[in-house]
Amino acid sequence: MQNPVTSMFSAKSLELQLVDEQLKTGKFTNPHHYAVLLIDGKSVSKPGHKTPMPSPRWPLFHFNISSMLKIAIFRKRRLHNDSLVAQYTGQGCDFLDRDTKYVLTDERGSKIDLCLSINIDLISVPPADFIKSVIENASSLRSAGSSETAQSLGGLGLQVFQILEKIVPAIDKIAVAHPVLQMTWTVLSSVYKAIKSQVDQDAAVCDLAASLQEILGVANIVSDLAHIPDTDDVIKEIRSAALEGSLLIAAHVETTSLAARTAKHQLSSMSDRITQCQKRYTDLGGKLARRIELETHAMMKETHVTVKETNVAVKETHVTVKDTEATVKETHTMVKEADGTVKETNTRVKLLEDIEMEKKIENWMDAPDTSPNFNAARKKHQPDTGSWFLDGSAFTRWKKHPDILLWLHGGPGCGKTILCASAIKDIIDFCDAKLSTGYAYFFFDGRSAEAALLVHDKLVRSIIMQLYHRCDHVPAPLVEMYLKCDKGTRQPHIELLEATLLRIVDTFDHVYIVIDSLDECSERQEVVQWIQSIASRPSGKLHMAVSSRPEPEIMQGLRALSQLEDIVISGQQTDPDIRSYLNARLSQRDAAKWTNAQKDMIMAPLMDGADGMFRWVALQADRLMKCASTQELKKQLKSLPRDLNESYSRTLSETDDPATLKRLLQMLAYSREVMTIEGIAEVAVIDFGDDDSDLPVYEADRRFADPDHVLRLCYGFVSEVDVEVYDRAKSAWLFTRGVKL
């Protein structure tokens, strides 16, 4: 007896979706429901068993198209057996159409509101691989005679692999039909494998296969079927008919024996189904042909119209060409203008980006501004003084030749800061017209409570930013340092700051750096070591000058340098400047009461006691201007203080309000910013008590009638400077008078 022939399918997976016709979306979606898949009465193996809802999915399993598949949905119960709430039963072929919605029934077989959508993913040989073996079979069959063909494959097998040849291009041509044609491919390829051993020929089934081949052949010939208007229904019918025909052929092949296939009831049922499918193919072929004919006729009409329109367009084109030439010229001009606009826009965008970058770097560097110190020193400068230094050979040589360290040093009050400010003014004027020359300066200020004016880190930051402001863009080394520090999210260490400064110096032809009051730096040793390293590095660009008192630590560090220009401020050098200052001071209004003889009386002892100390001379001259008579003047001249320290002590002891003076000086010493005269004058309204044991008391009657009384009370200890403050009423920054030690 001949072994049964069957088309066995393997599925990668099977997925279910519940379709709720009445929008009762909550049904069977809770975790108490699960689904079971049974094939011919047997549950699929775990993990498919009892798959949870609402979207169960079964992995790999096998079935025939004649297999009975049942899907059952159960609800869990604690005390009783789980109850069946919905089910669907059908043959394997019923599960192949993804577009069909299957009505569910309850345990009694009554229909319920839910439908089932089944998505089964069959495993099939890729068309490109399988068709290769089909083509090889076709070639051998075409070269053989009819008897060999019948013996090798049989008539139905010949029809099937011819259909398979048609499906491959049709899958590519009809994109929307691809999923179902892929299913058709899977079914027929399985049939082809099964039929290799089936040699019987059934005329009706062969005719059906021939009709299926013809329909697919027509679809294959029409290259753009999916884009022909009103062909959606034809495409859907091709998909549906191809699947139906392939399933009929598969059902025929799966018959287990020749005797069973010829049974009366099966022949009658199969014959009717084949006849109906044949009729469907005939109607579909006619419909497809009519649609193609109508489309072709319409295209021919459009072609005739297009030809006429083309002839007219050709004539118009000749006219248009001339217009186009003129337009091209005009467009060329517009393109040039647009190109210029684009470049200008790009320039503006780049400028905005640079401005934004500059703001970020300015805030990140947080460099102190010592220009108020420079301005205050320039304000104290007496015209026509300091020429011995600026016109001297040492300063001239330093200014002309790089890699020389100029050290200006002298005792307290000798005018070092004034001379430094004069040197800075000279350098600024010298560099103004030289864009490739940079300059920077820094004033250490031990009288300020602002730490930024006392440390090495802030010195380097200030010099970097001043040199940057001499450039027309942010220097590349500064940008690189900013990026290395994660775009300013962390601060650079001092070694990186120093290295960046040297790289910026190298971008200029020459760089001048002036540092005043090195002895007032709180990190003196670190700064001296840095000066040693930068001054001993031959750059051919750097000109550095520093001023300080002759402290041993500074002297030892700087005098070790071979390229040092050492300038000592002595009385012999400064006497002409002091005399010039006194002449100017005695010409002021408050000295008009003195005769020339009295002025000479003042001049001689002050010149003798000056010893190069401008500050000492200025304090004594101001004190002598307050004398009311010649007798008092002579008395003061006989008891002049010996130095600055004694001068300050005498001022403190002679004040009329020592407690208030003490508080004012304390506030100025600890203030982090330069205070305005009005601001520091407000300290007077607070009564701190005599021994600081009581709590401070606010007394409005203590307020100075004139804030300038602060300058008179603190004379000799403070100097008046300009300070920038924010005026809330005017919403603007304004300059006003300030006071600092």
C-alpha cells in the first residue's frame, strides 16, 4: 500500500488578538485568564501551555492543513476546575488567512461578542533558494519526454513547480500582496515536496493548477498592477484566490490513498470546490483583463493629448529659451548678491558665537581688575616727576630688548607704585599702535581685604585676560584650556594657567608685563619661583618688570637671574621729584597764606628729612598747612616725625575721635570691596561701646552731617578713589567717590 502523502507545516509562532466588536475591551484581559492551543486534541508542549492573556503567543510547533486546531480561553478558579469561557475550532488551512476574523463561542457552542484574529508565521524555504531546485527540475523535465515526466513527477507536480516559478516575480511586483503570496509560496512549496512521491494525475486538479498559473502569469506580466486606478479589489482577489487554490491542491495531495481519493462523498465535495474555484479564476481573469484594457485605452488617449501638448510646448520652449538666458543672467547677479548676504550672515553668526564664548570664558576665569589701583596711582602722580626712571638707560634698554627682568625696589613711601603706574602709562602709549604687541599689569594690594589681589593664581588669570583683550578674538590656547576643563565646569590648576599664559605670549611679537608691590603678595615664594622660571626662559618676546621692597626672600630669588636690571630708588634720584612736588604743593590755595620766606622755611627741613620718601613729605606738608601762625609752624618743623611709622602713630594719637577712627579703619581693612564715602560714613551711626562688651546700638544722631568728614578724620591713612556702583533708580552702573586704605 502506498504511503500517505501529507503537507506538513512548521510554524515559528502563532499570535492571537481579540477583536471586540462592542468595544468591551476589558473582557479576558486580566491575569486570571489564559489560552490553550490544541492540535488534533493534544496541547502544544510547554511553554505554550496555559499562555496568559490578553495577547497569547505560542512558539515553534507543527501541523497539517487537515489538522484540527482548537484555541480555548479559560478563567482560573480557586475552588473549582478552571472554566472554559471562549473557544474556536478549525482546520489547519483555516489559520492561514490573516485577514479573517473568527467568531468565538462559549462552552455550549453559542456565539459571543468577541472575534479572534490569528497571525501564524510559517517556516518556509526562502524563495530564492527553493526556486533554484524547482528550476533545475523544470529544466530536466523540459528536456525529457512525456513518459519520463510522468514517471519523474506527475502532471500535478509539473503544474505546481510552474506555479512556483510564477509566484517569485509576482511577490516582488505586487507589494501589497506580499504577505499572502508568501503564504501561498509556503503552502505550494510544501505541496511540491510532498508530491515528489505522488505520481497520480487528476485532470480537475491539474486544470485548477493551470488556471492558478495563468492568473499569476498575467499579474507577473503587468509591471505596475498595484498603481493602476481602481485595482485594489483585483489585487485582493488575486491574493485570496491564490491562497484558496493552493489550499485545494494541498488538500488533494494530502489524501492518504488513491482509494480514499476516489470515494464518492469526497469526490463530490472536492469536485464542487474545484469547480467553484475554477469559475472564480475565470471571472478574475476577465476582470483583470478588462481593467488592464481600460487602463491601456486611457493611457493611449493621454499619450495623444501629451503629444499635441508637447508640440505646442516645443514652440513655446524656443521663446522661453531666450527669456531664460536673460533670467539666467539676472539669477547670476542675484546669486552673487545672495552669496554676499550668506557670507555676511555667517560672519554675524560667528561673531555672536564668539561673543557668547567670550562671556563664558570671562565669567569662568574670574580675573581681578587692578585698574582702580592704576588709576589711583596716576591720580597721585605729580607732573614732570619720574623722568629719571622713564628716561634712564635701564628702562630704555628693558623696553627695547626682551628677556630682561627689571626690578625696581626701595623702602616704604618712596613712590614705587607711582613709578610703576608711570611705566605702565608709558607702555600703554607705546603699544597702542602696535596690534602685535601685548601688555598687562597687576597691583598686589596688602591693604585690601580682597584675596584676589594677594594670590599667585589671580595674578596669572589677570595677565591672561588682559593679553586676551589685546586680541581680536579669543586666543586658541585659552579656548583649549576652557575645553580641557570640560567647557568651564571645573577650574584649571596653576600649572595649566602658567602654561597657557606662555602659549599666549608666543602669539605676540612682544609682551610687556609690569607687577607692582610683589612684597605684599601672600604667596610670595610661589610668585618669585614663577618669575624665575618665566624670566629664565629665552623667548625673544617677553619684557617683565616688578617692584617691591628689598625683602631678603625677594632679593635672593631675583638676583640669581643673569638677565636682571636692578634699580634702587634712592634719595639722590628722587630729590628733584620731591622738590618739584613741594613747589607744586606750596602753590596750592591752602598755602597762599604763607610768604615766600615761610615757604622756604617749610621746604628745607622737609627735603632734609625726606630720604626719598614721597609719602612722608606729603603727610608733613599737609600737616604744616593747618598751622595758624609762624610760631606754630616753627614748632611743628622742630618736631617732625622721623619716618612713616612715627608719622602714622602721631596721627592716631592726635585725632579728636579715636574710637570712630578705629572703627572706620577696621571696616576698611576687612571690606571685600572698595567702599563709597557715603557707605563708610554710615559706620558712625553705630555705637559699638567702649569695651566691645555691649551689643551695638543704632543712633541716628551720630550720623556725620557731611560724609566727607571721613576723609578728614582718616587723613593720612586713606586715599580717595573712583568706584563703580549700581544705581537702582537709573538701572545703570555709575562712578562715584570711594575710599580705601
